[in-house]
Amino acid sequence: MALFKKIMTWARVKSPWIIHFNTGACNACDIEILASLTPRYDLERFGILLKGTPRHADVLVCSGPVTLQTKDRLIRIYEQMAEPKFVVAVGTCACSGGAFQGCYCVRGGIDSVIPVSAYIPGCPVRPEAIIDGVVKLLGSLKS
Amino acid sequence: MAKVVVPIGPQHPALKEPASFTLFLEGERVAAANVALGYNHRGVEKACEQRTYIQDIYLIERVCGICSHSHSTAFIQAVEEIAALEIHKRAAYIRSVIGELERIHSHLLWLGVAGHELGFDTLFMYSWRDREIVMDLLAMLTGNRVNYGINTIGGVRRDIVKEQADETLKAVDVLEERTKYYIKVATEESTLIARLANVGKLSKEDVVRFGATGPTARAAGIGKDIRHDDPYAAYTDVTFNVITDDHADVLGRTIVRVKELMESYSIIRQLLKKMPDGPISVKAPRKIPEGEAVSRYEAPRGEDFHYVRGNGSEKPERVKVRAPTLANLAAISHMIEGGYLADVPIVIAAIDPCFSCTDRMLSINGLDKGMESLMDWESLRNYSIEWYKTNRGIDMNKINALR
Amino acid sequence: MQIMERTEIILNDLCKAFSFLEGHANIQRQRRIFAEIPDEKRASIKEILRYLRDNMKFTFLCTITGLDIGDNFQVIYHLADDGGILINLKILTPRSKPVIESVTSVFEGAVFYERELKDLLGIEVNGLPPGRRYPLPDGWPEGQYPLRKDWHQAEEEGAEKKS
């Protein structure tokens, strides 16, 4: 069982599949996430692949404060992911609600709804910081 | 009519998702389309009443992460008008330089997104690579890639020094050269033209009927541009062309945007060359008197409209924000109806909508087949790319390999 | 022609066409006209909009702003012409029973703006085309109108308070 776990960890660390979900963001962080996939920053060199469905994803990358409208969908996506799964909150809004704290349609940061593994603050987060955060998460997966 | 819910995408089979777009199909054509949005509603206008004007600048910037300066400037102009505050010309020039840089990054972003929707990923990579030049400039001038925080009541918070102006001019030269390629692609690349021509048609009459604005309106030959019609900031001091096109379709909207880039380069050069000396801000009161003002701004997507009412305190009585996408939304159903399902992604993308990709859930109803299914954006995009390959022989991979 | 001159001409034309606006319309600055439609003439808003659209080239409805001003709600229709002139028409509707007529038959784009008035201020709009609510989420509780001055966050969480 220990060998199997080691192989799975290796596979996950070598090529984590990511699903990206915007829970009500202004789009700035989403664009920086996309930008980090373009050649200049090239997140893909870490073997990271952007997937469309939660069923095959290891990492859920979330941007935006959780709005009342997206809360349920966020929970559903999280529940559809197979264990072990990790959640990355990208941007100050995802970390805490950011500038929208206290707005009547905003619940709060991602962790007000689902558990978060890594927080990457920024408004928006620079692509370098996204890469840094994701690499740190991968590093912690190894152990 | 028996309805079967066939969910495609990240949602639980038993629960029905509220769809952003509901399409009713007859065969492969869209017979009727309903648009319903609201995922991004956070409650900004109410929050504005509970915060001070200065705090509101930072909140309003974040209404949209692509045209944040548009919102910030539109808001602050209204506030300054209520307070009868006249800013120095230098501040107006700086606001305009940032505004044009924002337009450039936004149009390049759009070009990449449009390319991606079509399967023309090479265009996505090129335009976003070029866009990084603009992001670097914005970071140099304002300290951030987005949400620049450059505005304050009475002017701007940072000056543009000579070295920065020189950097900017050099970068604009590079961008102008690269943009010539995009104009060539939009006007001469037959595969792309075949894909975009006659798609998402919106006639001149319909632009007026539905109240469309920005490149969507200009692509139908209507020369509406707030920088020209109701000038603000430094636009009375520069000369530029209002770019229009007569295709009145997605191809037209593409051509308008790439040609507008050239105008923006010219405007920035004029602004930096003529920038007057002077203070970058004037002293502003914390309490804004009773009064009201309307402010209009030509954002990359079209007219951004702000209404502000002051009540003599540090906090506004009312702030109303009408982003350009909302004005263009009324026309969307009309543009999609009568067209192919395969055209939906690019038609929606062509108004350059300001809502996130994952919000765009579509409910597809086959009127003749009695079937209803839920589709996510990615699936529809893939369907669209395949459809055009199979039915029209338009294969984006042919041009993905070019250059 | 100077812009101020044009603005003045438009104001004059507006008051000539609708004499009850005389004394209730003013120029705030060049390109900005504000007019308050007297209460008893409130129902004429659609007629004024149609006239402005068809006879004075005010073909663009920028948006409709709703405000809570206490005993009344104020609704402002912002119209623009190609020359960048803006006419802002204000009507009042009582808080005790806020109702207005839809203007979608004159400006189709008004539909989203009117839905906002309904959702956020609780103003009834007669003749509003059917469709999903905007912008509040589907589960939003009945009778809770966030833009009203007496609406506070706590109410949304279920506390029983007068709206």
C-alpha cells in the first residue's frame, strides 16, 4: 500500500490536473491565471494541465469572493472531486472576500464554504505569485 | 414535449443549474435565445453608500478586472463635477494615457480570447505575449498590472517622469509593428474571414433599437465614441479617428478593435509629447456637497455610465454604475437567433462580455427533438470548432501552424 | 455651433413640446439637462421618451437610475443623442405603493434596467416583459430590497424587520 501511495503521489506531483472556477471575481485573477499558462510564464512546464471537469482534477483553483449565487455550485464541484484533493484560493477576494467583504451578495472567501489548502493573496495575483504558490503546494504534496 | 435533462459539465445530475443562456434549437439553428445573468452581482452600489468616496474608488475599480481604470475614472469625474473641482491638465493627460493603455491591453486580451473560442490558439498566444508589453508598462507607471489605483479625488496619485514616458513610447513602437500583423490577419486571412463573416449580424437599425455601444456599434457603421461625442479627461487635446466598419458582424467587430489599437498608439504619442507641466492633483474636500452628476467614459467595451449623488457627507448618497456589457446584452439574443448553435461562442465573445467563462452555463433545448440539455462553455466551444471543420471545411489548425 | 448653444436649443425645444416642463427643467452645465416631471404628469414619461427618440434624435437610453429618497422613490431616465447631449428625466413614485410603467416599448434595452428597479428597490413595473429576475440570485428572500435606505444586511439573514 505504501508503494502504491508513493506512485500516486509521484503521478500527482508530476502532473497535477487543475480545474479553475470563478466564484464571482472581477476577472482580473482569472486573466492572470490564464496568463500564467502562456509562454512567458509557462505554468505547463510543471506538468500542470487545465481540465474541464472536476472528476479528473486534483487541484481546484478558485478566484473571486463566494457570491450567494455561486456558493452551491462551488460546493458541488468540490464534492465531485476525488480524494485527495486540494483547493487553492487565488487572489485576495478568494482568501477573504477582499474589497467585497460585507457586500450583501458576498459570503466571504473560499474557506467560508470549503477547506482551502493554499492561499495566494494579491489584487490581482501576479502570474509569478501563482506559479510560486502552485509550486509550493506541489512541494508540500511530495511530503 | 418530453424533456430530458442531460447535464454536461461540472454539476450534479439531479440538480438543475440556473443557466446564463437558454437556447431553443430547431435542428442546428437557434430559434430563440434567453439571456439571464447575475452570477457576478455582489452588491457594489449599496456598499458604495456605506464607504467613503476614497474607499469607493478602490471598490469601483474592482467592478471589472479588465477595465478597472474606466470605472474608476468615470466615478471620480462625477464626484469632481459635484464638488466643482477642476483638475490640472497634467492629471487629465495621465488619466488618458492609462486609459489608452487599458484599451490596448483589453483589445489584445479580446483578440486572444476570440482566437481561443475559434480554435485559433496561435492568435491567443501571440496577442497575450504582446499584451505582456502593456502589462509591464502599466506596472511601471502605476505599480500594478491591474487595478492601478492611479486616481484620487482631484487628480492622480503618480506622475509620469521622462524615463517612463520614453519607455512607453518605445513599447508603443513595438506594439504598433505587431499590430500590423493582426490587422493583416483580420483583413486578409481567408480562413479567419470565412469563419467570422456574416456571423452574429447586427444591423445599424438594430444597434440603435437595442442600444448597443462600443465596437459592437461601430462595426455596424455607427460612429459613436464618447471620447469624441462627450469628451472627458484630455481627449479634447488630441486628434484621432473613430473607427467604424460596415460588415455589421463579428468580422467587423474584430476589424474595429485591431484598427482602434493603432489609434490608441497615436493618442498616447500625442499625449506624452504635449503633456503640460503642473501638479498632478489639487486639494480635494473629504465631504462632497449635495448635488448630482452624470459621467460617461468610452471603455474598451463601449460606454461606461456612472451617476453619482452627493449629500454633503464623506459618503455618497447614491452611486449607479452601468457597465457597457449590460447595454450590449439586449442585442445578444437577436444576434444569436436565426444563426447556428456553432456560432454562439464567438458571437457572445464578440461583444467582449465582462463576465467570467465559468458563469456561462447554457441550457440547450431541442424544440423538434423534445430534449433539453445543459452544456458548459468548454463543451459548446469544442462543438463549435468541430462543426465548422465538418460542415464548412474551416480548420483552424491550418492557420495555427503559420508564422 | 457652440455646445452650450446647442444644449440651450434642446432645452427650449423640450419645453415647447411639453409645456408642463417649463420651470422644471434646467441646464446643469453644457451637455447636461435635468428635468423633473411634475407628479400629476408622471404618466407622460413614455410619451416624452418617444417624442425625444423620434423627434429630437435622443435614440440612446443610457440607463435608468432608481433612488430611495424617503417618502418617494425617484426614477431617472438618462437619454443621450449623437452629439453627446444628455437629458435626465426624473419622476417620483410613492414609497407606499411604488409603481411605474415599463418603457420597453420605446427602448427595448430598458428591460434590464427596469428589472434592477424591481429587484433592488421593489418598484413594480407594469408591462415589464417576462423573464428571469436581475440581478439578485434566485433564492433571494421575498420583500428584501437591498438598495432601500432602511435595508440592512442583518435582514437578509432572516431577522423580521420592516422593509
